[in-house]
Amino acid sequence: MADFVGVDFYEMDEMLSDEQRLVRDTVRKFIQDKALPIIEDHQREGTFPISLLPVIAEMGLLGAHIPDYGAGMDALAYGLIMQELERGDTGIRSFASVQGGLCMYPIWRYGSDEQKDEWLPRMDAGEVIACFGLTEPDAGSDPSAMRTRAERDGDDWVLNGVKYWITNGTLAHLAVIWAMTDDGVRGFLVPTDTPGFTANQIKAKYSLRASDTAGLVMEGCRVPEALRLPLAEGLKAPLTCLNEARYGIAWGAIGAAMACYDEALRYAQVRVAFGRPIAGKQLIQEMLVECVSEITKAQLLCWRLALLKDEGKAHPAYISLAKRNNVAMARNTARMCREILGANGILDDYQTFRHMVNIESVYTYEGTHQIHTLIVGQKITGESAF
Ligand SMILES: Cc1cc2nc3c(=O)[nH]c(=O)nc-3n(C[C@H](O)[C@H](O)[C@H](O)COP(=O)(O)OP(=O)(O)OC[C@H]3O[C@@H](n4cnc5c(N)ncnc54)[C@H](O)[C@@H]3O)c2cc1C
């Protein structure tokens, strides 16, 4: 497979610091050398490429944006990591997003010092894999409808309920579970070997096949008060975690789009129809130009968002706008690139179809396209339309 050089129509590369460029190029090479050669097998088998985990952890990609307990990189470097991981496969980026953005982040932000010391170093090292349980079979876009309950019983909490669509669910050693209590939503760290806890893989997926997705069942699952996140109060706590992950998704979508565009461009330059390469056909050029225009706009959007995030000024609606725009962009880009590949575009000799179906999950998870529309709509009009 030819080396990937990225998509940089506006010469944004020169705006990167040496460190940011080094991080991006290191992850890019890792994806090229280690992930792409094995990813289609995992796609066919429906398994997460767990063999990549030690290297991902060693490179500091799991807690890349977590201060003190992780590499503590700036928002731009973190975004570039997510971009490059998803250039390989959405499942790889999802693993890192869940581990870092959805699980290490709440422990770092809402946990006690004892909880941080106990879990974060091992999570950063990839020794403890975690999952984030918010969604339920009947509560997705509206997590306030959750039915999972945590009842206080002496020094313990007893959890009962079902979480569904949980990434890393059967791989996880630790589940960050959001449950309703008499005082509202609270977060719990539930070791997955706790009696009463079971995880069942959701196998029949067309999308995100190289990712572990599970249903979690808690029946009388007892955890001590010491495993409740002490500073997490109400639904806003899990929503701040989603913001972290959504930021990474906005970047990741660029990676998926880049992978498809790069493949379609190379293909168009060598595929001959009516006596010359299809790259010389106006209608093909129109699609390629549309792709590179939208990728470039998405890059600029993420660039600005990264600077705002480091300044603590990235309003959740700004992140929603980027997630909404960039995932829709990747979805359209993947479809156009699949079209350029013709019949070959439905084969797994090419990666575009895999990205195309993966993006369907990304379009829905971490807030659907419609939910992000409503978040941005509320910010600009002052009216809630949920
Ligand atoms: C592969 C995968 C991995 C996932 N990983 C995780 C995970 O690790 N942890 C976790 O907690 N969850 C996870 N999820 C769940 C995901 O976040 C939810 O699927 C998502 O929030 C949408 O919920 P839903 O599927 O129940 O759709 P619903 O909420 O039922 O929505 C159905 C449709 O109605 C639309 N809709 C809903 N409300 C409105 C409204 N007010 N106005 C207009 N339209 C509306 C939606 O946009 C959507 O099109 C994952 C999902 C997938 C597919």
C-alpha cells in the first residue's frame, strides 16, 4: 500500500509546531505499518485489533490530553492523533476516544485523588481497559430517560439496569456507569468482575465491525461508596465527557475522509475509461474538488476549535457544530469516493467502503446529527427545540 501523505491543500502543515508534526507523523506511520495490514481481517471477523493496544499505549495515545496522569498534549496535537487513528479505522479511534475522553477524563475531572492514583496510570498504560455506559436500549438521545438505578445500602451502592451500545464493553476491566439515584444522575466506577455485572457482545453489525460493542447488564451489582465519582453531580457530568470525545470525533472524521479521498484520487489517476484516466473527466474532477474543499474547510474549523479549547473557550455548541459538520462531510466524501472507485469500491481490497459504513455509526453516536443541530440551534436562537 502506498504511503499516505495527508491532505493539505491550504498548506496548514507549516502552522504546526515541530512537536505537533512529530506526533502526527508518528501516529500516521504506526497506522500505515501496523494497523492497515491487519484491519480488513478484523473488519471481516468483527473483532477489535487488540494486538495494537501495547503500541498505542506506549505512544501515549490513550491519555494524550489528560494532564498529570497522561501525556497532557495540547488540543491540536490530541486532535491530530484522533485524525490519524481514524484514518486507519473508526474502531481504533473509538477505542482511544472511549478510553481517554470518556473514561480517563471523568476520573480525572470528577474523581477523588485515590481514584485517580488507582486507575489513571494503568488506564494510560493500557493495562486497564474501560468503557462508558450512558446509553440504554430505550434512552439514547435523551439520557435523562435512563432506567438504570443506583440505591444506597449502607456504605455501598447497588446498581440495577441495562446499558446498550457500549464501545469496549466486553474488553473492559472497568465500566464508568451513569445511573439514576434519589439525588439525580451519579457516576460509578464498576470493575467488570463485580458479581452481577455481565457484558454481551453485539455481533450483527454492518458498521464499526473492528470495534467491540456490547450490552451491559447489572443485576444487584454492589460497589462501595469509594467507587462513586465524588464530584460528578447530575447529567451535566457525563455530558462534559461527551464533549471531550466529540471534539476528538470532529478531528477523526477528517481522517476517515482523507483516507477515502486519497484512495479515490490515486485510483482516478490510473483507472482508464474512454481512452484516458478518469481523473481527466470533468465529472470526476468535480467530485474530487468537492471532497478536497470540504476536507479543507473541516481542517480549518478544527484548527480554530483547538485554539479555543486550549484557551478554555470551546463552548459545547462550537464542538457540536464541528462534530455535526465534519461527520456529515466525511459521510458525503466517503460516498463520492466510493462512486469514483466504481465496482471496485464495493470490495474490501479498498478501504473506502469500510470508512463509508463506519461513518454511519459516527453520524449517530455521541449525539446524532439532529441532536447537534438542536444544540447549535439553541445557541443561536436561545430557544430549545428538543
Ligand atoms: C457503534 C456504536 C457505539 C456506541 N458507543 C457508545 C458508548 O460507548 N457508550 C454509550 O453510552 N453509548 C454509545 N453509543 C450509543 C449512541 O450514543 C446512541 O446510539 C445515540 O446517542 C443515539 O441514540 P439512539 O440510538 O437511541 O437513537 P434515538 O435517540 O432513538 O434517535 C432515533 C432518531 O431520532 C432522532 N431524534 C431523537 N430526538 C430527536 C429530537 N428531539 N428531534 C429530532 N430528532 C430526534 C435522532 O437524531 C435519530 O435520528 C454507541 C452507538 C453506536 C452505534
